[in-house]
Amino acid sequence: MAVVSVEKLSEAGNYHRLDAEFYQPQYFIDFSKGQWEPIKKFLDVCQYGISQAMIEEPKGPPIFRMDDIKDCFLLDDEVKYIEIPEQVFKQFRLEIDDILFNRVNAEEFVGRTGIFKLKGDYVFASYLIRLRVKPDSKILPDYLNIFLNTKFGKKQIHRFSRRAVNQANVNAEELKNFKIAIISVEIQKEISQLSNETWAKIELSKSLYSQAENLLLEVLGLKGFKPKYELSYVANLSKAFGAHRVDAEHYQPAYEEVIKRILNYQNGHAKLLSYAESIKPDFDPSKYPDKPFSYVELADIDASIGVIHSVSEIKGEETPSRARRILRKDDVIVSSVEGSLEKVALVSKEYEGSLASTGFFQFRPRKILPGVLLVLSKSIVLQMQLKKECTGTILTAVPNESLKRILVPIIPIKIQQKIALLVQQSHEARKKAKELLGEAKGKVEEAIEKT
């Protein structure tokens, strides 16, 4: 059924908008209840980021992009770098409690907002807007960040988004005119405390995961090991015929060095597929046209600790052709696409029954604990072997048949249990962080609705 709404021409003039979408009823907020002010009244800075080519090498400061905003915070797990003069760096250097707002991309990503809590020198990309709250302002930075992630912030984000074919945009001037509810300082401080507790849990989760990986590498004699990539090397023709590969990258000595370490591991080694089953992507969601599914893609993976951090909801009849995997608790999904091989996750109970893209391998542990398979898959042990097997031109990926050549070390069960416990604790800390974040959002919405 068509929805018709009528607005005064004077109202349209206030916003300089004539598109009907802007006046949809679902975006309505009753600003007459309580005290609302444009956020520009409380900002010291509202600034676009740097537009310049980024690099993988750690030369210059790390630069935040859209994908580095996760669950209301800025995470540096997958950042790139940028070489800039000192005076430019000073202009764009982030300070603690700066907020970054994603202003342009696909509509579901526009308005993604996160606060900066890290120590160190970071800058930010041009499709992000930096917001810095004035000192001694009526609003606190954590409150502004959480507010923009509540329904009151999202309604304004969706309303002001200018939609094109595959993109949406909110510019800085429009963002400054978003209205924020002025709630008591006491409640804002409670929000800030919850925000800081959330951040502490995120850092704890990363620390615990790092301990798990370090324990694994220490046991394997690989802690601190950094294989050197050679610029030139020689491979036997017989080896090329045996592998049916003539591309130079396949014979990079760095890959062979890791495999040699696995072969020489004192406790022995085995084929990956003898320790975990590779599940075929043969589920057809179109047979269930009206059933809602949670769908996991590469962008939904938090690579820092190996969890699924978000999903999209979709009906069986609307699923893309690549949605062919049905997930089970304790499955480990590993990206097969070069450039995203680090996208690895352990499936929790929360995502059992979800769909996953064919861009993943799906491993079901047999003779190895799921948490240990996760850490192995994310470490250089499997990552280097997967890189070695990548093939293709337009889309370079790991072919399914190459999995039979992947080796894993046989890790004693007592060590496995220690690693798995650390992974479990890491994931529990991240889950608690999400709960605290949800509590903070709920507190903001409740405070606003009571005014």
C-alpha cells in the first residue's frame, strides 16, 4: 500500500529538500518533547579526512577506513598506512574520544560511527568525518557516539542520506544539523562508563586471543618467526610438472620455510582433511522462499579474534547464488579469496543455522578442538599454505582440491585445551562487550523517551 505524507512548503524550505523520501513518517522524531539541539552547538571540529592512496607497508601513520568502525569503536586490526608530510599528519591526527562518522558508501554502511580510544598516532580517510566535542560541553563524547548509534541517531542518518544508484551520502553540513537530546550529565556519565567498560572488554578479548596464538606458536617453535620473501629464487622443473603450476609465486621460499617447520615438528603432522571435514556448499535456500535466514559474508567477520560480528537478514527467495553454506556451531569458516584469507571465524551457537557465502571454506573439526583449528587457521601455519595455493587471474582464490595438500601439526591435547580455553574466554569477553554496548544504547533511548 502506498504511503502518503503531506508537509508544509515552509518545512521543505528549512531543509532545502524536496525529495519525498526525506519526509517519510518512519523518520519522524518529536523534537517538542524534551530539549533538543543541533550537534554543531557542541562541536569543536567537524572535518573531512585525507584523500590519498593507501599502502600495506607500515610506512607513515595507520589510517582508519569505513571497515575499521565496528560496534561503535575504531579498531586497528586491518588498517592500512599512508605516507604524508608532518604538517598534514598534525592536521589529521586523531585524539582520544574523537568520533568518526562514515559519510558515504552503500546505504547500510552510511552513518556507521565509532569513537577513538586507542593510544598512538592515527589519521582517517576522506569518506569519514571527524567530530570532536568542545571541552566542558553539555554533551560528552561517548554520549554523542552512542546517541548516533541509537534509533534516534539512525532515523536522522537515514532521513538525511542522499541516495544515488548504489550509494548514499550525508555531508558534514547536514551532519552538524542533526539534533541531539540534552539529557542529564549524571546519565551521560553512566553512558560513558558503560562505553569505557565495553572498550576494556574489547581490549581484553584481543589480549586473550593473542595469548592463545602465542602459546600455539611457542609450542611449534614459530614464535617470533618471520619468513623472508625472496625477490628471486629457483624451482626445479620436475617440481613444476608435479604441481601443475608454473607461476613463480607458488614457489616462494617463504612458504616452503613454514611447511618445513611443520614437517620437522617434534610431535608430528597430518593432513588438514584428516583432522577436519571440508563441508560442501550444497544447501539451497531457495527451496525455503519465505524462511528468514541470517547471511554471513566476508565483511561480517571480525578478523582480530575470529568471530562473526554481524549478519544481514534475508529471505530464502532473495538469497544470492553464493549463499550455499549452512553453518553449525563449532564450524570454522575460512576465506578462500586472496587478500581476505585472514577472514576466519569460529561459529558460535548464536549463528547456528545461518547461511554463509561460497567465498569461505567450511571446516568441521574431527580430531582437533574447534578453538585450536581457529587459531591454526588464522596463524602463519595455515595462512602461508593457503597463500601458496592461491591461483587465478581476475579473482585469485584457493581451489578446493588444494586443501588435500594442507598440513597441520599434531598438537598434544593438554596444549589444545589451554589454547581452546583462552579462545573461549576471548569470545566471551567480546560477547560481554556487545551486551554492555546494548545496555548503553538502551539507557540512552530510555532517557530520551522519559523526557
